[in-house]
Amino acid sequence: MGIGASIFLIALGAIFAFAVQADLGWLNLSVVGWVLMLTGIVSLLVTLYFWNRGRRAVVATPARGNRVVTERVVPAQGQPVVQEYREVRQPGRPV
């Protein structure tokens, strides 16, 4: 059940419990109203629980640390020279 259906059950139950003054003999509308309100509240709580369960934050593992590339690359015959570079990864920042 969704949030809308839960609120509808709560409202319908409140109408039966507090606003309707009918005597059916075999059916107590006040009890029916309280049961509908309780069902609506429980279904609303279950719906909100499942909605929030799927929205948890994803925790990423930090990088292994600073990595410095120091080896020189020897270019092939006729290829441009590849210069040395430095790569630093900070913990907590995405790669």
C-alpha cells in the first residue's frame, strides 16, 4: 500500500469512528473506523520504512594512498617523449 492509500484509510476510519452515528445492530461502525485507522497507520509506517531503507548513503572505500609514478618511459623509435607525471589521490575524494 502506498502513502495515499494509507491516508485514505485513516481518513475513512476517522469518519466512521467520529462522524457517523448509525445503528446497524450487527455492525459497530465505531469499531470499524478504529480498525481502519489502525490499518492505515501501520501501512503508512511500513511504507515509510521501506522507502527510507532504499535511500541509505553509499560509503566508498578510500584510495590506497598517495601514488607517485617515478619510472621513466623510454619512447619507441620516432614516438614523442612521454613526460614523467605525478598522481596524488587524497582519501575521501572520488577517483
